[in-house]
Amino acid sequence: MISRATIAIVMLATLAACTSPRQQQINRERRAATQFLERQGSIGDPGRVAAADFAFAKMAREEGTWTAFRAYADGDAVMDVPGGFAPVSEVLAGLEDPAEPIRWAPTDVWSSCDGTLAVSLGRFIRPNGLVGDYVTVWELQSDNSYQWIYDTGTPDDPQPVPDAGEELPDNAIVVEGMTAIEGRIADCQPAEGQSALPLAVTGNATRASTSRDSSLTWQSSLNNDGSRHMRAYYLRDGGWQQVVDLEIPAGE
């Protein structure tokens, strides 16, 4: 009689044989990277957060802005409203997708050491042509996916001068460049005397959260004049480093 263990070994050998050498190399590299992070005590993965942000933006382009915002929102996600913050389900209730979507892409991602919280920073362009910065806060879900819990942004002021561009010959082939993304993971252990969070509640209304391991924290505050201040910090090189400092004018 053939044992179950023998069957399992044969199945694994068969699967390995069916996998290309390149795929086997990729799998080995993934396992090595995971093992390295585990040895360092970190499971943060900025790449997965960036992938979620790109997928979020892709759905907005293909299926509609508010459809995508609903689909990628955590159950407790909030958005900016006059006077404070409100659940995304309330803000978007009854809203139809605009004819033209907002387009965006991340440029930077910061993850807590334990991967439970992350912040992405990027650039957006609205249908009316306005460009600016956005910040999205991501939370790890029970199925290991990421969903957003807070999103905000503001157009550049002043707006950049449009590029007239270079005239190309009719037979030219244009290849769009890849967006460069910086991904960083917080230190897993705070330096001595650096465990206290760097943010205090300010303004009339505040939304904030901290990763489970207290290595990344963020806060968005509504100021008395109606403007907002979005900040984020993570533990790095023995102390807290500010990674986001976004001022959003009143009315935005």
C-alpha cells in the first residue's frame, strides 16, 4: 500500500516539474523574502499596499469613481465633510459615478512593521484638469487584503504650468513610463524613550489611528478656520519620523 506521505511527495514533485524554472526562482525569492522579514520581526509589505492602491485606481477608471470608493472601503472608513468626518456609506449614499473618473497613482507607501496599517501618498488629476496630492490610509483585513479607512487630498496651489510637449513624427512610438514608488517599513522596536506617540488631539474634530504594534500613526484634524491638517509618522532609525504633512484649505 502506498502511504499518504508518499502520495503527497509525488504530487509535490509533479507540481514542481510543471512549474517553469523562472517561476520556481520567483517562488524561492518570495519565500526567502518572507523568511527574512519574519526573522526581522516584520511582516509589513508596502508592495501589497501599492498594488491595492493601483487596483483601486483601475476600478475607478473602468467602473466609476464612487463605485471604486465603495468597493475598497473598510466598514469603518470615513471621508471629509463640512464640520468633520462621516462614514463613507453616508457620504456616497445616492451618488452616481461622474462621467469622467478621478485618476491617481501612488508615489510613496509607508507600512507599520506588523503590516496592520499603511499610508500611501500620490498624485491625482481631476476631470477638470486640476492636479494635486492625495493621502490614503490602509488597514489590513482578516483575509490579508487592504482596504482604505481614510482618504483625502488637495489640488496644487498654484497649479503647475502645462507642458506644451514635444512634437513627434507621425510614425513615432510612444511608451508610457512606469511610476516609481518608494516603499518603506517601520522599525519593529522603538528606541528607548521613543514609545510615546508623537500626535496629540487638536482642532474641532480629529480622526486618527495607530498600528497594532504602535510603529505607525496618523491623524487628520479639522482646524477652527475650516482647514484640515493630515499628518503621519512612523518609527525609523531610533525615533519617530514624519512622513506626511498635508495642509488642506477650507472648502476643499
